[in-house]
Amino acid sequence: MRLKRLTLHGFKTFADKTEIEFVPGVTCIVGPNGSGKSNLLDALVWCLGEQKASNLRATNARDVIFAGSSKRKPMGMAEVTLTVDNEDRFLPLDFSEVTVTRRIYRNGDSEFLLNKVACRLKDIADLFTDTGVGRGAYAIVNQSEIDGILSAKPEDRRELFEEAAGIKKYRVKKREAQRKLENTELNLIRVRDILGELSTQVEPLREQAEVALRHRELTERLRAVEVGQLAADYKRYKDELAELEKTAEDAKKEAEELGVEVGELEASAAGLGLRISEAESQMDAARIRQQLTMTQVERLESRIALAEERKTSARRTLESLATDLETLDSDKLRLATEAETLKTEAKTAEAGLAEKTKVLAEHEGVAREAEKALGELSRMLAGQEADYLALARKLAAQKAERDSLRERIARRKEEIVEAEARAATRQAEVEAARAEAEKLGEALLAAKVAQDDARRQLTDEREPAAKKAAEEVAALGERRANHEKKLAGQESRLRVLEETEAMQEGYFAGVRAALNAASEGKLKGEFTLFADAIKVPEELETAIEVALGGSLQDIVTDTEANAKAAIRHLNETRGGRATFLPLDALRDQQIPQSLRAAARKFSGVRGSAADLVAYDDKLGAAVRVHLARVLVVDDIDTATQVSRQIERDWARIVTLTGELVVPTGAITGGRTGRQGPNLLSRKREIAELHLAVDAGRLETDRLRERETAARAAADTARQAVREAEQAVQRAREAVLDAERRVQSKNNEAERLQKEALQLQTRAGQLVNSGEADASREATLSAAIEDADRTDESAVATREELSRRQAALTVRRDEARDQARTIATEAASLRERVVGLTRDSKRAEEGALRATITADERRRRAAEAENVIAVEEAEAVQRAAEREVARKSLEEAGAEVEKWRERRQALVNENFQLTERIRLVQRTIGFATERGQQARLRAARVETQAEAVGQRLQDEYDLHPDSAVALTGGAPVEKDVAQEIGRLRREIRALGTVNLGAVEEYERVSERYRFLTEQKADLESAKAKLLSTITEIDDSTRGVFAETFDKVNVAFQKFFTRLFGGGSTDLVMTDPSDVLETGIEILAQPPGKKRQNLSLLSGGERALTATALLFAFLEVRPAPFCVLDEVDAPLDGANVEKFADLVAEFGQESQFILITHNATTMEAAPLWYGVTMQEPGVSRGISMRVPESTPTPSEPAEAPLE
């Protein structure tokens, strides 16, 4: 795979569509600062999915859209398309060319396309992951990022190694699996909490369901008896209704028979009506014919008048055409004469033009001969000029050499004096340097003492303090994490309980429906659940729950009217049943004195339940109704003892563990396998959890503040360690500096001694050289005098040739002037010939048009004469037709009168028939009234039947016919009322019954079963996710370690190559945990000790990062590599090494370099330039490097396509 093309439109400064084609190997992108070169790298990174605006040198995503300039408006969209060659199927797509397009609009919308098909950002990221060129990869680097490789934290540096190992996608999959695992564990906690909550509801609901089933059995028996009675009544009413309906039906039949007679009479009347209509139609038709005939007569008279008008118009046309023909004949003769005259003048002008052309040719020949002679003289003059110039150059060179020798002789004399003086000075400097070297030796000893002191302070004070601070941070972090984990559990439990409470889990269907209607405003007044009306101590929750049972879900209302309205709402919506406690209708229950006495007499008696719970005074009546006669005791023994010794004016005794003793002496007790929160405990636990969560959040914030303070202290300690390390380094550098200065002074003394000897030798050499220069100067002076004499002869010859050249030039110019004058006259004659020819043709064309127009006028005159003849014939014919039409008009009037008389006779007959119909209809009215009386009686009986049927429908949800079919409709026995009373007493004896308990029990049981299955599924999913994470860890651990070793070897190789020596190493910060370890870089440039990366110079850091970059590329080559000014910190020699590596790797991979450095540019066969010819708008140019490489500031430009 290789980068083939990059297309930008509206991205940053590239306002116009710009397309850059890349070739295999190395390509350089050059241009002045601020021209937009780096925007190409930003475009590439952005297209590959970069989301962080700061990495694109922007503050927000829309900053990449062209913002406008002084001459252009801002654009509304930015688009970048990246095209790669995928012939080798490097990318897992079955396409030989892959295009990736990214767009962003000014409103913030964005699009991603893969081969012009819309896709997600994740699809792009997955496609380029582990290719070396994805987001955050090592193959696309700018100047700041090259240093960032060294300054990054060890843990962040690890990502580059993962990319090189090709395991980044596994890291992404692992993070996704861990995220799913966290969600699964949270869901598992929620399911377990809900299951715990449901487990407390199943057993009480089962008991309530058993009571509800007995209630349902008795209710169904009562329903059957009552339905039988109602069905018998309904059948009796239906039988009476049938007799009344028969009477009404007989009357209806009589009316129908008379109706048939009326129908026959009405049919006869309808027939007469048709005949009357037919007569009227015939009369209307005759009238229409009469009208049409009259219209025909009028139309014929109009045609006769029109014919006369056409004849008159044709005669006027004939007169006009005769006048036009006379005028046209005169024009034709005049134009023909004018054309002949113009042709004669044109021939005369053509003869004059031929004469001028001949004279023009003669003058042009003279000019050509003069030009030829001038050429010959110019060649001779040029030869003379060349000889003169050669002689002048030789003479100038000799004079320059002579002058140079004279100056050199003068300088030699001065240099001899200066060399002798400098030799004496150097000898004095030698003595001074040796004395200073002795003083620097003493400073070296002091620097070594300071270095030892700084090292002791680092190891004995600063490092132990930093370690202690780090341990404290870790301890506080672990404590905070444990506390946050506990808080998360409490918050999860609180959410589950609140959701359960919000969903009204455990509430009866009718209770839920009533409370929801009240909260939605469908019911007026105050509605309070009894369980919400009381606050029960935790130790009494079980006792109160058992004592109240389903009454916990009674609803307290402010008025009886509101309670009735709620019951009506439940009936209308079939929402279920509920018990209401209207405060204005309740009879307040007082606590019996015997209960208070028992509480004082027996040690295990807690007292009346109404005294043991807290409640609002305005709800006291409702609370006392249920709890005033409930006695709470410690245990079952106390309960039975109290029940035998106190009066039976109490209702129930309940123990703290939930046993119940009723007035009859019956005892209820026992425990189910599942115990947990109920309505009361759930509400209490929600309140307690709110307090616990608030306290936990405060404690978490406090621990987080302590951890932050500890981190700040740790940072301060680490800063102190770094400062101590820097102090050690400064001391070491001071020692090295002192050593260098001592050595430098010793070297300087030796150098000065050598210079003094060299200066003495130089003085002797200058004396010998001065004598040779004086001899050469004399020889050159003689040669210069000979050359001056030769130059005078050459000047005379050159002047003679120049005079001859001037004379020929005058002759040539005169001939050219005469030729131009004659050419002008010839052009004027040529234009006159053309004009005369054009005018003669125009006159001929006019004569032809006059002839054609005259012929047309004659044709139209013939047509007019023909029209006159035709219209005269037409007038005669229409007059004859008019007479015939007048006769038809008289006949049509007679026919209209005949049909008028016939219609009147039929109307008289129809009147008699209508009177007969009216008589029969009165008889029908009498029969109809009899039927109506029967139907009114039937309606009353039907109303009674419907009332019974409606009762069956409303109370028993049974259709009346179905009830009759079920019971037979036989009359009921006399003792059925006693049976109904007995059944109702038994139903009342059951007390308060949760009628929805059966369905609620089934619903809760089904939900418990479903959540149990969900719990098993979540536990299975958790196990699978843990297995997946383990598999990913196992598969990536070995690959990472192997890649790390390979990169380390390659890094050492390139480090040594770039530095020309030295050593380096990559070290894992935690070798025991290969999957999470950071990577440290240890570097030792040549001639230095191994030291911290922060102490390296800028150039050394750049070389180190470059070595690591090429190590990655060697271990896992990227298909292409884009480097933005990574060579900027390097000096000339190191840039050459960098360029050699790029050229070497460019044989296999594709490199795109953004650079200013001429040495780097020489490594590329193709340059792309970026300029900003228009302010604020970048433009690309392509530049093939010529054989002689130009400077990057003045390239040969060719616009990009």
C-alpha cells in the first residue's frame, strides 16, 4: 500500500480545490513559513480520524474550515479525500484503490465516506489500526511530536510500541470487553438487588392468594345464584316482549298491504307523469326546431351580407396593387443603370492598384540588397570587435597581475614586520596561559567537593522523602477507591429500591391505579398510602407488617366523596379494587384501657401498636382504626399468656417475630425460607440509604481532597528530587567544565608555542617570495607597452568599417520609407475596389427584389379577381336557401300548438288519480297507530329486560342470552334469598381480601423466574468476558515482548549510527507486568555518561527520537511515513545522516517530508511547493528537481492540477 493522492477543498488555508499526487519513494514539500505546508499534514491526520482539535492546531472542530481572507468569504464546508493504492490488499478491503473522505460543515455536522459510501468514524479507525498510519501512529510525526516521544510519560510511550507490535486492535478489544464487563457487573448487582426485593414479596403474596381463591370460590357461587334469578326475570320479560312484537307485526302487515295498493296507484300516476313529460318533450322539441329554423334564416342573411363585403374588399385590393406595380417597375430600371456605372468605376480602380503594386516591389528589392550588404559589414565589424576584446582582456589581465604583484610586494614587507612582532607576542601569551592553568586546577578541586555534597543531599534526603510521599498517595488512593466502591454499591442499591418504589412493586393493582390517577390529577383531593402514613421503628416492622397485612395498602382520603370518586374511577377503568379510609367518615377508635393495663402488668408487652408508631395528627383516626386494638408483645409465650388474662375487647396480639394471636384463640406463625425487605422496611431503607450516600459522598470528597493534597506534596517532593538531580548534574557539569578549561589552557599554551615558531619561519619565507615577485613585475611592464601600440592600429580599422555601415543603413531606411508610402496608397485603392464592387452587387440585388415583388403583386391581383367571382355565386345560392328555410319555420309553429293541447288532457287525468291515493293513505295511518301502541308497551317491557341484562353485564360481565343459556331461565326456588344471604356472610367473614393477590402472585413469581434466568445469563456473560480478556492478554503478552526486544536492538543500531558511537537502551518500568508496563529510554551520547533525557541538548534529543522512529519503521515498516520538519533541530552533519536514512528507507517505503533544509531536499526526486500568492489562501505547485538543484527559495513552478 502507498499514499497515492491527497485532495483538499476548504480545509484551513486551502480554499480552492487542491489535488496532490504522490509518487513512490521520497517526496519533499517545501515553501516559506506561514504558507500552509503543515496544513497538509493536518489534513492527512484529520482525514484519518483525528478528533482532538489541539492536535490539529485548532481550538474547536470547525476551525479547520476556511475562515475567509481579505478578498474571500468564509466557506461553509471543509473536505479532505485520501486515496491509497491497495493493489497488495494491505488494507482488508477487496479494492485496488481505497478512498477515505471526511467532511465537516459550519453547523457542526460531519460525514465520513469509504469509497464514496457513508460510514462511521469507528470504521475508519478500525481500518487503519495497527498499520502504522492510524491515529497516534509513529509514521506521521511533526516537529513537536518528535520531541514528545522523549518527553512523554513511560506509560504513554508504550502506545507506540503497541502500534509497532500490531496489538493496538487487541488493546481496543480488551477495553471494549472491560467496559462490557463493568456494565455486566452493574446489571448483575441490580438484578440481585431486585431478586432480593422480590423474594420478600412471594411468600406473603402466596398466603394472600389462597385467601383470594376462597373469596373467588364463594363469589362465583354467589354469582351463579344471583345470575340464575336475574336470568329467569330476563326470560319472563323476553316472552312478554315477543307477544307485543307479534301484535305490532300484524298491524305492520296490514299497513304494508295497503301500501302495495298505494304503490300501484302511484305507479299509474307515475305513468301519467311520464306521458305528460313526453308530451312536454315533444312540445319542447318542436319549439327547438322552430328556433333552429329561425336561426338558419338569420345565418343565411348574414352570409349574403358577408359575400357582398368580401367583393367590395377585393375590388379595393385590385386598385392598390395596380399602383404598387407602377412604382416597382420604375425602381427596377433605376437600380440596373446604377449597377452598370459602379462596375465601370471598379475596373478603373483595379488598374491603378496593379501599377502601385509593381512600384512597391521595386523599392522592396532595393531595401533587401542594402540589408544584405549591412549584414556582411556587421560580420566584419564583429570580427574586429572580437580581436579587440581579446587584446583588451589580455592587456587588462597583465595590468591586473602587475598591480597585484606590486600590492603583494608591499604586503610582504608589512607581513614580515608583523610576523616578527606576533612571534614575540605569542611567547608572552604562552607564559600567561601556563599561569592561568595552575589557578583553574584549584577551581577543579572545589567543583568536585560541591558535586559530592549535592549527590549526598539527593540520596540521603530528597529521594527518601519522595518515596514516602508516593507511598502516602498510593495508600490514600486505595482507601478512596475502596470507599468509592462501597458508595457505588450503596447508590446502586438505592437506585434499585427507588425504581422499585417508583414502579410500585408489591402494590395491589387497584392501589396502583388509584394512586397513579391521583398523581396525574384525574382524582381530586388527598390520597395517602397507609404505609406512608406511619413511621415504624425497625424492630417493630415485622410485627406491624403481620398485624396490618393487606391493610398496609389501604388509601387514606380526606373526604368520603373523594373515596367514592376513586372507586368509580376503578370501576370505569377496570383498574382493580382498593380499600379507602375517608377521614371525614371514619369512627375514631380509642385504645382500650385493658391494653394499657396489660402493658403495665406484663414485662414482655410493648403496648398498643397505635402508641408505638409515629404519624401525623390529622391522619390519627385512620391509624387508630387499624392499630388501636393491636397489642405488640416480645414473644409467643407472652402473647398466649396475655390473651388468657385480659378482656376480649382487643382485636389481635402480635409478636416482634411475627406470630399472631386472634380473639378466637387461633395462632398464626412460622417463617418462610426467604426473608427480606417489605413495604415498611423498603421505605426505611431508602431513607437510610439517602443519608448513607450523602455521608459517603462527603467522605469521598474529603478523601479526594486529602489525596489531592498528598499528590501535591508528592509532586513537590518529586520536584525536589528533580532539583537535586539537576544540582548534581550542574555540579558534575561544573567539574567537567573545570576539567575542560584546565585542559583547554594547557592546549592553548602548546598551540601558542607552536604558532610562535611558525611565525618565525614564515618571516624568512616572505623575504624569499618578495624577490621573485619583483622580477616578475618588471617582465609584465615591458609586455604591457607592446600591447598598447597594437591597440591603436585596431581602433583605426574599426572606425572605417563603422562609417561604411552608417551609409548603408541610411540607404536601406530610405527604400523602406518609400515602400511603406506606396503600400499605403495601394491599400487605399484596394479598399475602393472592394467598396465599388459591394455597391454594384447591392444595386443588382435591389433590382432583383423589385422584379420578385412585382410578380407577387400580380399574383395577388389575380386572386382578388377570383374572390369577386366566387362571392357573387355564393350570394345567389344563399338567397335560394333562405326562401326554403322560411317555409320550414311556418311548419314548426303548427307542430308546437298540437303538442300543447295533448299535454293539457293528460294533466286532468292525473288529478283524479291523486285523490284516490290520498284516501288509501289515511287507512294505512290507522293500522300504523295500532302497531305503535303495541311497540310502546314492548319498549317498556324491553327496558325492564335491558335493566336486568345491564345488571348481568355490569355486575357479572355476562351477556343476558348467555345467562339464560347457562341457567335455562327456569323460575327460581323460594329459598334462593336465604342462600344469597349465607354466601354474603361467609364472604364478609374473610375480612379484607387482596383480590389482585392471585394475579400479583403470578406476576411476581414470573418476574422472579425471569430475573433468575437473567442473573444466570449475566453470570455466564461475565465468565465469557473474563475469558476473552484473558485470551487477549495471553496473545498480546508474547507479541509485545518480542517486538520490544526487536525495537531495542534496532534502536541501539540507529542510535550508534546517528551519534557515531555512544550507547542506549529501552527498559520496562515494570517487567513483571508486560501488559501495562511503561517504557523508559536510557541514552549515553559519545564521550558522556548515561544521563536523564531532560539533560540532553535539543539536537541530541532530536537524534535520539529519530533513532527510535527508524527503529519502529525497521521492525514494522509503515506503508508510508509523513515527517513535518523533524530535521529542524539538527545541524548540517546530522541532517546528512538523517537524509541518508530517509533515502535508505525510501527504497522500500514511501516518505513525504515537510522541510526547509536543502540537504534533506536533495534526497527527494520530486518536490511539492506550497505558496500563498493571495493573502490567506494556500496554493500548491509541483517541482521536478533539475540536475543542478536550485535553492528552495526560487523553484521552477508548475501549478498543481
